[in-house]
Amino acid sequence: MVFGFIWTMLVNPGNDSPHSSHNKNTRTSYFGSNVYDKVPASLRWMSLMYFLVATIGALLVRSKSKEKKKAKSTQKISSIVQQKEFWLMFFNFYFLFAPYSFIFTNCKSIGLTKIKNDHFFAYLGSAGFFSACIARLIWGYLVDKYGWRKIALFSCIIQTLVCASIYYVIEFEELYAIWVLVEFIFGSGTYLILMMGCSALYPKDDWVVSYCGIGMTLIVATLYGIQLSITPIIGYGFTFIILVICVINSFVLTYLTPNAAPNEKQDVFLISLTYQLLKIFLLLNQQFVWCVMPSFIIPCFTPKKARFFISLPNLLNLINYHINIMEHEETVETSASGASETYPSQVGSVKKGGYCVLRGHPVKVMEIATAKVGKHGSAKAKITGIDVFTGNKYEEIHPTAHNIDIPNITRIDYTLCDIARDGFVSLMDEEGNTKEDLRLPDDEEGAKIRSLFEAGQTVSVTVMKAMGQERIMAGKEI
């Protein structure tokens, strides 16, 4: 915020206008010797200032006497990279950081092609950094209140509008300043928003954000390559179109990414909708590759280098093929799991101590009273049961010859990893997969489990699952 302004005042105190050189599609600006001659001395002064500020900052940093206990990591990188949520966040870092990175590094060089006022860009840069600092505080508050996905989607919409229109306001100082400040405000929160998104997806594995952030590093290299080799050919107008496509890609990826750790079962409709949106996303990218690259990009490369771009449509076709297979397999699997939650059985075969469904709830049968055969020729049974999850009592009367639903009840043993303050627990199965959507029961069994865990014992808990519900039923020391 300060150093850019000081640098401009050191090398160009007289606000000399830059000279321009025209290319086929772009126009570059450069300063004369009266500015460049001041660069070496200015670099020495700036280096000294950086050193002093860094030294003061290092002296002011104090380490706490008591180290905060770090949460135990629950997953390995080998399992993380196999999850679609990781790659959605990875490419989100890649695409969403593109407009801010490009405008942040090139707002002055782009603006100088039309606005011959070096001091204007010094003031604009300082105002932009100041706005970004304030905006980051606001972004943190908004993400805590509304969730990272809503804020990221809103940021994508604004940045799309900025990238689509900034090229047409370069000639006007006031409008160009507003557009750049808006991008500084919305783009500066990109890393913060996505970092909090990673924390929501992987609450016990904060290190995942460093791997997702590699995408942010890759987009900086990509933009440098575009600016160096492609922008001089296609111009800044088409470069901003590429940035618009990047932000649209980020919008779709954000929409497809869950707001928190995906532990709850999704229905078939939502899964199908997600895959359809992903296929549309790939189709739009494929059309861009087919329509834009042959006309503007591929002719600029040698045949060897052009092979990569020519192979992109085939690569997108291959990805689309695998998505169709994944969609079919996951939809069938989800449908099958939903259909197998219950199975029919005759009322007369239900026994005390068994399980059935009463009023839509899985219950353990506590009592069965059978009436004699009446004038209509069928005996009736009054079944009383206790909900296996809530303990509520339910009763129903059924003819003994009719069918009643029996729940499919499964029990899985997990290792207890942690107990949060709000009562939610972190569990791990035998394959190393974690589960964090269950709360410790408020009963004697829950108190027993908590006491064993707080005593430092390794605790195994049994989770019962039936009809889409789960509950910790028992715990024991291993």
C-alpha cells in the first residue's frame, strides 16, 4: 500500500508521461532515460526500507509460552487426492485466483496504454491495497455468517462482470479506478474464502489447504505464459475473455462443491443434477477450445506446440465419458441403498425383541398382543415398540396375515478420535475413513464413553444405522 506509492515518487517525481509502441493487437508503454536512470538508486532505497520494516516486524513477533494443542490429523494425502471434493477445491483455487492475479499485476501496464498519468496509478495502487485490507476483514465476517459457498458464488458474479467490462473503461480514469478497486475488494478475499472452504470440508486436516493452494501458484505461471506469448497476439480484449471463462468455471466448481464435510447421504435427484451441471461445464469449455483456439491461438504456434491444443477436445471427451460412467454407477448405488433400508415381512412372524417399523420409525418390539380370530376371519396383533434412536414409544394394530416393514439394521465399530465441546465426535473406521456427524448420546452410555476417553484410554464405539439415521449405541475400552 505504501511502497508502490513511494517507488513511483522516487523514480518519476515529475509525473512524466510514458512513450507508446504499437503491436498488431496490443500497445505497450515505456518510460524514457530520465525515469530509468533513477531506478538503481531507488532500488537501493527500497531494499533498505524493506529490510527495516521486516526487521521491526520480526522483533515485534512474540511466541506464546504455552503451545496450542493441535488437532490430530485424520486423513492421509493418499486418501485426500482420491476425493472429488479435493480436486473441486484445487481447480477452484486455480480459476478463481486468475482475475485478481492478472489485474493486480497488470492494472498499471494496461492502464498506461490509454491513461498517461503515472501518479494516478500510484494513488490507485495505494487505494487498492488499503481497500483490500479492509475487505479481508469483512469477508471473514461474511463467510462466518453466510457460509463460504454463498460468498464465493457472489464474488464470482461480481468478478465476471468486472472482467467482461473493464477493457471498455480503460480510457476513463474515474471508471477504470472504480473497476480496479472493485476487483481488489472482491479478488483480495479469494484465498481467504477458499481457505475457509477447505477448513469446512476438512476440519481436522488444515494442511489440505496448502495442497489445494498449489492451483493458485499454477494460475500465476499460466497467466505469465499467456501474457508473454498469447496476449501480444490476441490483445487484452481476448485475454479478459479468457479470465471471464476462468471465473465462470470457478462458479460451476463452487456450486458443485459441498458447503461442509459430505457425511450425509445424497438423494438420486441431487446426484444426477450435479453430474448434469458438470457435463454442461465441460461442454462449454470444449466449445471454447473448438471455436476460439483454431482461429486465434493454434496458428501462433509451431506444429509441435500446437499438438497439445489440438488434443484438448479429445481429452475433454474422455473426461466426459468417465463422468457418464461415474454418474451411472453412483446413481445406481444410491438407489439401491435407498431401496434396501426396509424389507417386508408378515406380521405374524414378528417376535418380541425383534425389530419392525411403526409409524415410520425403526423400533425394537417390546410387546405383542394377538387377538382371537374374529368374524372377518383374521387375527390382529397389537405391536408396541420403542424407537431405537429416540426411545419414544409407538403402537400399531395390524392383521397377522398382512405384511409389515422390517428395518435393515447395521452396526459398525469405530475408533473414537476426539470429542468436541458441542458433543460431536470424530470417529475412524478400519480403513482410515473419518466420520464427524454424530453426537455423543446424553445418557449413561455416553457418560461412560466420555470418561474412558478423558482417562486416556483407546475407546471403540458401536454405531447403529437404520432408515437413514445413526446413533452411537455402546462403547468399550480396547
